[in-house]
Amino acid sequence: MLVSITLPCFAGKIVAQRVTIGCEADFADSKNQGFTVLDRDALTCKVRYLGEEFIWKKGEETRLAEGLQKLIDAVVSDYAYLL
């Protein structure tokens, strides 16, 4: 399943017009910023942010904005049916 949500602004700045959340295949087919969960228990995701793709793991140092980290955490913990 591929889910896209619109984030018009975050912390007063436009960060993305659309964020894609889905399985790895859907993520690969999309050009939108977004993420796919690689490991729910360790909260490890593949993220596309500001034109770059990288692996993000909760609690590790990252260039991913804090608010987006919180968004990913909330989706995984509270809205797992979207994944």
C-alpha cells in the first residue's frame, strides 16, 4: 500500500509537498520525499529527504529534522495500518 500525505509546512518552513509512506517497492517507484520501514522493532527506515536517500535509525545521530523523526515514530507506533 502506498500512502501520501501532504505537509504544507513544518515548523514554519515548507519541507515537502507530499510524503510517501509505503513498502520498499512503492518507495522505489516514487520520487516523493518519504520513508519505508525496514525494521519496526528497532525503528529503522529508509528515508528520502531533500533529494537524498539514507537509512535512519531512531536514537542515532542524523541529518533528518527532529519533527520528521517524530512523524515517522508516530506513524510506526500509532498508525501501523498505513505501513
